[in-house]
Amino acid sequence: HKGNKTAEEFVAMERNEARLYHENKAYYGYMFYIGKKM
């Protein structure tokens, strides 16, 4: 999506996230919470 600023920013953020994971994977993780509205 060359020229689409929003898409380019999204790709840049995802690449940064991948770089952070690669550099810190021994200490890096994700946790997901699932909730239900009562």
C-alpha cells in the first residue's frame, strides 16, 4: 500500500514490534484476557 500513510505507519509499528521481540524474546511475552460483560 505504497503511498497510504496509515498502512505505512502500521507496517512500521509491526516491524518495530517484531524487532523488539527478536532482541528480547527470552523476556518477552503476551498475555490475553477474555472477559464477558455481566
